[in-house]
Amino acid sequence: MPRFSDFPNEVIEKILLTADVLSVRQFAQVSKRFRAFTTDSLSLVYKCELFDNGMVDGRPGGLDTASRLRSLQDRRIAWKTIKPTTRKRITLALNDLPWSHNDTHIVWYDGSNRLIHVLQVPSFFRNIEENSWVLDVVGEIAREEGPDAVIADASQDLLVCASIDSGHNDCSTLEVVLQRLTNGNMHPESQNPVIRFTWPYLYNSFDPLSACLGGDYICALARPDGLPLHRRRFPEDTGYYARMLAVLNWKTGSVCLSIVGESVSCAFIDNHYLLIGYDDPQSYILSVVDLRKCLGIVSDAPEILSTYSLFQLRLPDKPTTCDSYTAEIFAAPSPMSATSDLNILPQVPFHTNSDRIFQIEFEAASSHLEGSLLRLLVRSTTIHDLIGRSGQIPALIQWDEWGPHGCVVLPHSSSRFSGAVYGGSVVFRQPLSSPSAQEGDSPNPPANFFIFELPVAMPHWPFVPAGDNQLFVPTTNVLDIDNIDFSEVDPSILARGVLPGSDYLGTDCVVIDRRGFFEGPDLEILCF
């Protein structure tokens, strides 16, 4: 019987190319012949480089393997040293809202001309040319008042303009217009290119409407103007932290679910699964829902999700001094960018993989903990592992059963950080001045800018014990901000300038919103 070592090199190379990278590297540790393959085989080196960069190979054609490998390696060096190949600046007026960063594209509304602007973010290393164009605004509410949210999905050539109108019969009407991103025509895959949905509550415009895309689904979040009496937890409860969530199938126009509750937030796990969070009197709950099995679920009690979820994840019990807290879930990359089937960018040599980071940000709603921030980071691999075991695990999983090994906590001291996440990386901005600024100091002090790449293996993350001042009960999984190897942005790039606003991290860029108070978005885009 032939031994594995008897196979010719070409056959062994083909076998190794079908194995996962971790297995290939394990083979290399025990076999000199395998070790030679991992250094001499161009295809294997490229496969390992893709893995290390959180990428997958693109479509055949275009650049050959050697050119793709060289671009990938040069890209990694540029990101590690934070040396962008192109810098762009977009300054928007206050009425040029909303805007959104959709990984490969930035979209914004021009209030003066009532047009949608689209910028295709250039990438030297992924061979994406800069391009820009304008589209007409479509939709009754959007044409009259301007859209409240604009989002794009290049993988489906999709532009979504969402608007909300309030004041009719104590209800709010959500209008979703579906256009092609390339030319503004109505999207051919939608049975109804203008979808309207009614919430049974008035919309509070204090918080803007937000929306996100995943596969065939659109999620819209809005703040209601109060809650019904039977949903108030205490007499003075005004429903300040309440949110209305609607999930629609944009291809069929059907309503998957609509719920209203305290601190409701959501993010797509992938094109089919949605992570929905809500606050209950004991703690915060994360529900994992298969949208393919949801149709017409409507309730003013988010607890109904326990019936329709694959499973739920409970966070630690709240301190007795905390009545409730506002929470937001952010995720990157979106399902749209983790695909090689891009309608607009078909010849991109490599793409992001399906690994994602969820950032769950909490702010306490009590006089004792006012202003306290807590951020949790959860890898998508943690959620997908539980999805694969659904049916064999409890319907409600307690914090101690999943959090300590599947979640990282940023301590309270990190409230001075402005963080964004993408794939396996986190971007932070740390003010140079003391976080306890004196009265009269600039509200937007100069800052250092960092990008931290999260290791694949959770146990290798730098941890320190949590302090007693945490919003939740103490836990050991706390990211040690002072003990990690950051890549600091070259001072000549950001000039140690004032960096107010937010940061956004994408496949090919870092977007920094430099806006000051009462100013429109001022976007600096560092392109790679």
C-alpha cells in the first residue's frame, strides 16, 4: 500500500491546497517535506497569506497568483505602518444628511440639489479605481423631505433610501425605496420597489432613523415618541430608551418581524441570521433569529423573540443601581462585503472572509452610573459555533456559559476611546489630554489614532481582571488597553489634529469624521 510520502509533489500540493491553513501549518511542524511546500509553493504561500489577512481569493482571471500575492503582502505592510496610497476629503453641509460608509462605497444625500452622491473608494492593492456619480431621489417622502437613511450594497447593485413620516393617526410610516446603485433605476429583483410599513407609534426625530442590509433583508430602527402604559417599568418611565425595529424582505416586500422594546438593537450575523438585542429588567438579552423562518411577527414586547429564536444569550445581571441602559450593536464587515460575487467590482483579486466582529456598546441609565460606558467584542465564530449546535444547547444561555470564553470586555477606562471594528481589527482614538478635562478645555482634544488587529484565538487576547466599577458584575475577559501592540498612525498623516466625530474601518480605508459641534460631516478617507 503506497505511503503518503510516496505521492509526487504535484499531488501533495493539491491535497494541501484543499486543507485549512491551520492544518497545513501543523503538518509543516512535523514534516520537512511539508515545511518546504509552505515556503516553496506559490499557491500555498498565497493561501496562507490570505488567511493571515482575513481574506479569500477572488474570481479567476485578472491578476495571476504571483501578482495577487505581491499585492496582498504590500497591502499588509501598508496597513501595518498606516501608510495609505491615497487620501481623500469630503466636507458635507449640515443639510447633506444622511450619509453612510458601505465598505467599498460612501453614499450621501445632497440637500441643496436633492441628489444622492456615490463615491467608489479607490484601492491600489485591490485594483479598484475611484469613481463617483449622482442619482435622483425617488419616493414620495424622500422627495419632499429628503431621506432619513441611505445605504448601499455593491454585491447586489442596491441602493436603499429609507424615510419616515410621523403624525397621521398617531402612527409612523416607513418608506423604503429600492434602486440600482449603478444607475438609480428601480431594482429589478424587488417585486415592489417602494415598500411602506406602518408602526403604531409616533416617531421621535430626536434620534435619526437607522438601517442596515443583509442579503434579502432590511432592518430599520427608529425611536418611538413614548411607550404605552402597560410597557412602562416605573411611573416616570418615558420610554426614552425604547426603539422600534422592523425587518423587511426587500425582494418580496413582506414583513418578517416588527417589535418595540427597551434598547432594541440589531446586526446581521450573515445573510440569513440576525442578532437582536433588548433590555429586560434583569439583564440584556441577545437573540439569534433565522429570518427565513420569520414572517409577520408583530409585538410591542420583545420577549416574544424567545419563541422564534434559535437561542438567546444572556449578559450579566445589572447592578441594583442601574434601572436600564441604552445599547447599540455594530458589526463589520457587513454580509455584503464578505463575498466574491460583487456585481460592481467583479475583478477584485481578493475579498474579506466571513469572520466578523460585533461590538455591543452600553451606556448606563441611572444617576449612579450616568455616563458609564461598556463595550463588548464578540467574534462571529462564537455565534456560528452556537448556531451549529442549536437544538443541542439551552434555549437561554447564561453569561457564565458563553461570555467568559466568547466575549471580550473593554473596561470603563476605555470610554475615552472612540472605537470602530472591522473583520479582525479594531480602531481606537485616544485623546492626548487627560480624560478628566477641566472646564473651558477644548471638547475635542488632539488624539492618537490606533489600529489593533485582534488575534484569531480568543485565549491569546491580553486580559486583565475587571474592576468593581464595571457596569456589569466583574469578569476576567477584559481587554488590557495598555498592554497591546497598536499600530499608530504616522503623525504627519493626521498632524495630531483635532479628531472629533467617529471612525469607520473598511476593507480598503479608514474614514475619520473630523466634524466639530454644529457642523456637517467632514470626512477624511485614508485609502489602501
